[in-house]
Amino acid sequence: MEKSKVYFTSDTGSKALVKLYKKLGKELKGNVAVKLHSGERGNQNFLRPEFVKPIIDEVNGTVVECNTAYGHDKGGARFNTSSHMQVMKEHGWTENFDVDILDSEGPDKVLEIPNGKILKENYVGKDIDKYNSMLVLSHFKGHPMGGFGGALKQLSIGVASSNGKCWIHSTGKSKDMKNCWQIPVKQDEFLEAMADAAESVNNYFKDNIVYINAVVNLSVDCDCCHVAEDPCMKDIGILISTDPVAIDQACLDLVYNSKDPGRDHFVERVESRNGRHTVEAAEALGFGSRDYELINIDEE
């Protein structure tokens, strides 16, 4: 079986995103959704609009986001459409791009997960039906709950509706923001639920999906944290693939093999949450492989 191809460049300039996309040679057609993280109000590490503008213009994409599942009590300002759009405006998204909050109106679209280990269905915003293909544009970094966030987290928690986020976090026990955080869950089952949800979105777009991970601003905290640690490592580069499992595994390997002094702090965050299990669980579902070929386009 041929290894999944993951293309890499150490160039972290905005034009490198387009260069990688052209190198991949996979054209996203039709109405293209660009799923990215708008950044919580107060967060300093999220990818900026000017950084991603060249690639979004290249694919003629619409920036899509989904509402969160935590309110003001947890520092959240993106838990409903009106406040989320205000943050999108503050962060420069609406002035640069067409923006669509996928779950701005109910009811949710239900994606079936027949072979899911924890979840048998995933809940996403119904506006996903407007799009023929998706560019998953992820900021690879640490995460307080998942250990790390990359393509798989963006596919799962990222694309899930507000109800869907509760469903994943509670391992399929609640869609209610008021009680989903109180339900005790096993960490590995949460990570497996993320993998289940990720598979459903990957399969929804079938062959019309591309993944970019920007391994920059390497904080141990997510862009959803309104108070986040500053980056602990130097920027590593940008990767692209059609395989979400391979690209996340490649990013982890780049971090783990790094000689950067902040490497141990980042790895501790991943290990303490058993974060690598998400990649293992996703591979077990069969929609990607941890066995990959890393192609450094800087050497060509």
C-alpha cells in the first residue's frame, strides 16, 4: 500500500500556502468551504486573515466557522452567531472574506458514523450542504483537553455545531451546553469520539477535501483560550496532505524530533492528555494512515 504523501516547507510566509497547494495538485472545485479557527476574543496566537488570504483567494473559498459550546463563564464570546460574528469582525475575517457560521440556524445536519467506536452520529451545521469541497486550514498547536489540535480536531470539534461539540465532549451523552461539561468522561473515550466525528466529516466530502497544518505560534494552549500561553517553540513550517491522519502524525513527529528548548513543555502537554491516541483511533477507523512520506519541497 502506498504511503500517504505529506508535503512540507519551512517557509512560513503566506505565499507558501499557495505553493504547497499547487504542489499537492489536488484542485478543490465548486463552492469551497475553508474551515479555520476564528480565534477566541483575547487570544493572541490564532492565524491571522492576512496570512491565509492568498490561499483562500486561490481556492475562491468562503470562511466557515461553527459556534462554540462554552459561554462567558468560561471566557467564551463565540457561543452564538451574533457574538461570534462580532469576534469575526474584530479579528478581521469579515472585511477580508465571505463568512458563514454553519450552525447559525437549526436544525443540525446529522452525519451517520456506522463504524464509530464511541459515537454513531455527529451533529454539524446544516449550512455544510452549501459546499462541494473543503479546505481544512488548521493551526497546529497544543490543547488543554485534547493534548494537541490539528486537522483531526478541526474536522471534529471544529466542524461540529454547538450541540455537536457538546455531544463529542460528553462522549455521546448530551447535546446541552448547560450540563455536557458536568458529565464525567474517560479521556481516551473523548479522544476516540473526536476521531469518530472527524471521520464523518472527512467521508462527507469524500475526495473533495484538503488539509493544511501551519506549525507556527506553538503554544500549548488552543486558539479557543481567551488567556493562552505564548508560544514555547520556534515556528517549524507548513504541511499539506489529503490525509488528515498522516498530516497530524507528521506534525507530531516534527515536534517530537525537534531540538528546540521548548519541545519538552509542548510534548508534556500532548503526553499528559494522551493526545496521540486521537491519531491512533482515527487510523483504526480506516480514513487515514500514520504511515506517510514527508516530501520537503525546500529541497527540490
